[in-house]
Amino acid sequence: MRIEFSGGAGTVTGSSHLLRVKDKRVLLDCGLYQGRDEKDKGNDVFAFIPSTIDYLILSHAHIDHSGRIPLLYKRGFRGKIIATPPAMALCKILLMDSAYIHEQDAEWDNKKRQRKGLDPIEPLYTAKDAEGSLTLFESLDFNQPRELFEGFRMNFLEAGHMLGAAITEIFIKEEERKIKLVYSGDLGNQGIPLMKEPVEVTEADFLIMESTYGNRLHPDVNIEHEELIKIINDTYRRGGNVVIPSFAVGRTQELIYILNEFQEAGKLERGVKVYVDSPLASRSTAIFKEYSRYFDAESQEKMRKGDDVLDFRNLFFTESVEDSMELNRTNKGLVIISASGMATAGRIRHHLKHNLWRSECCVVFVGYQAQGSLGRILQDGAKSVTLFGEEIAVNAKIHSFSGLSGHADRRGLYNWVKAIKKAPKEIFLTHGDPEASTALKELLANDGYNVRIAKFGDIVPIKDYVKLVPKTDEFELEKSTVESALAKLRKKEELIRYVETLDFDRDNPEEILSGMEKIIKKQ
């Protein structure tokens, strides 16, 4: 057995880790790079040949964990995708929405390329690719162990990060060795509305673990809820709007829950109107209601008593572009919750354009903002930003609430590891900025854990494992340079696509070989 790290190794987005077990290849997540990660890494090529993957185990539906599944399908993957029922339901809308965005982006870029006399580009993937990938999904509920193939058994546990998010336990038997590998996926924060707490794992030989907030502690969530309602009410009295960039799946529903509680308690100004301006968020909310049996006990009890925790007076869902545009003609009294959560695309950018320059307005960030994203740029104090080719002054007040994050903080991650009674032989940290991963590594290493920060291209054989002393210098195994590896993979994929177009009964052998030679000789 060996683990090959690619996406989410040294980055926060793009999660993807490959297991080679016997003659099978099992992929853990297949996420899209976003923000600076996308610019640095690119989403167009995989660190493996997609058609060779037998299984994909999906931790949850967020695009940074699922967003390249349609591309995987496009490049030849036809194996099984295992996900929890809620994650599977959410992927049906998230992947189709992502495909639509890629098609629209390519159409927009090609108009500009055509004017410059350049060749058109194709979208990363299309709706047809997304539809094809959805046929490969198989649902597996929590605490229902399943053997995927001889010597490989898996089980999902509640991760508490979002609806359907899972920790994956993997039980491997190779020859006479038995190994338990645990993949944390994204671990949930304590006290997230609607969500259950992350399940503690009792033992693990090896652990692949996220480190998003490995260097930070979240403030008290109840204090942040009170601060949020104060900001909304104060902005209403000033005659402005509150704009909240929010992930359509998970964070938006949690915000609705919080605002529902304040509205029922009479703490929300009666004139405030809350608009969820995202068709994707509307459909996601409907799925949350359909799968409310996965909510925490408190939320389920409220639902049983007839209290719809995802609806309240003065809550509205917009659908059409015209409805969205109408919000930008209203100067005051609105809370606009819109995607994307990092303000990198979507309707939120229009709302920022119309409200950022107004000092009576405010922008509230309620989730992680990746390096390079517009959200992080605003958090870092930019005085102006460019939106749709126009420079916009930043006069609105900018607020950030990490306590509303769906991720466990430094304390939560540490406590989750400490609860593992049989300590892992090695912990591989992923899904984190270098500062966060390094801080968490040091914290765990001080307690005697053997911790490695996974890097892109690391290949780790799991054989007769000998524990390294934590202070021993790290080394990388069988790793070529990233640039060289990507160039080779691009050639392989281009050759595969070329061969798939050939008609060997009709095409001239010399022309076939000539075409292959051109691809091989490309620099």
C-alpha cells in the first residue's frame, strides 16, 4: 500500500489523495483548486491517469472536495463514487452548477479570444460531463461498513462539518498485515447550528488530517452571534445594507438558522428583510429540509414541533437575475446572503459593487477566505478593488467572524487527535496554509506524535513501518519536480485523447504515428 498526495497537500483547496492498495487505486476526494491555489496549481491536469482509478470516496460535497469529479469523468474515470446520501444529493446540484459556471466562463473568454484572433478554449468540463459523473455515485450511510474489494473495508462517521460530511475509516488487509487508515475530511466546529459534533475515532495506524485552522482559535460562537445581530440592526438604523458572502451549501443554512432564532426572540429589527440571493442556496436549503433527519437532536426536535428552523418572517429566496438586480436598487434595510463564499464569482460580486463604496453599509465574512480570493483581499484591508472592470472604493465596514466557520479550530483539531486511544504511527497534515499546518505540527509533535506536512507529489509507502523520531529531517520519496511531472501527465492525457479519436480501419498508420510523435515532442 502507498499514499500519493496531490491536491490539498500544501494548499487549502483541491483536496485529493490517492491510495494504491494491491492492484486497486482508490481516490479520497477530487476537489477543485480555488483562489490563489487555482492560479498556482491549475485545475486542468491530474497527478494520475483518471481512467485507472477504481473507486472515489467522497468526504463531502463542498466544491473544494468534489469539484473536479466531472473532469475526472471527462478524462476517462468510470469507477464507483461512494458518498453519504446527503452528500450525494448535494453533489447533484453543486456539480451541475459548477459545470454551468465553467461553460459560461469559457464562453466569455472565447468572445475576447475571438476578437484577438486567438483559438477558442474549451470549458474545464460541461453539464454533460457532470451528468455522466453523477451516474457513478453510490450512497453509503454513516456507520454502515462496506467492503469495496477483498482486503479493503470502509466506514463513514459523522464529521460535523456540513450536511453529509464524513470522516472515513479504512481497514486494509495486505498479506498478513492489517492497517487502519483514517481520513478526517473536514472536521466540524463545535456548536455549529444544525450539525452534530464530529465523532471521535478510537484508533488509527495512520491519519490524514485537515489543518485549516491549525494556528487559530475561534471566538465564542454565542458572542459572535450577538455581534452579528448588532451589526445587522446598527446597519439598518444607519440606512445601509449588510452584504454576506456565503457558501450556498452549509454556511447559508446555518445563517438562516441563527437569524431565525433572533427573529423569534424579537432581537431582529422588524424592518430588516433577509434575501438569500442564490438559486443554488435555495435548492440546497430544500435538500437540507429533505434530509433533516441528519440534523443535531435540538434541530430535529424543533422540526418535530412544527418550528421550521430554515424559514422565518421576512426571509426571501430570489431566483431570477431580475430579482437579484432589483436588490441593488434598494439602498437600505437588506441583509443580502449570496454566493460565492470567497466572493470569487457569482451574484455576490454585483452586490459588492453596489454596496462596498457606501460607508453606511457593511460586509460580513462568515467563513474561511483563501489567499488570493477577493474575500481575503477585503479582509486584508484593501482601499479599493476592481469589479467588472471598474475600480470600487472600499468605504463599507468589513467584519469577519471565524467562530461561524464550519471548521474545527486549533483546540478542536488537537482534542480530536488526543481522543484517539491508539496513537497513529504517523499523521499527515493536509488542507492548510503553511503557517496553519506548521503550527499544528509543532503542537502535536510536542506531545510525541510523528507528524508530516504532506507536500504535492509525496509518495509514502506503508510497509513494515518504522516510526521516525519527530525531529528527524523530513524527506520526500520518489518525487520528481512538480513542473516535470505535470508536463509528462499532460502529454499522457493528450495521447490518450488522441488515440480515442482514431479509426484504425480508416486512418493511415504513418499519419497515426506522425500525430503521436508531434505530441511526444511537445515542450
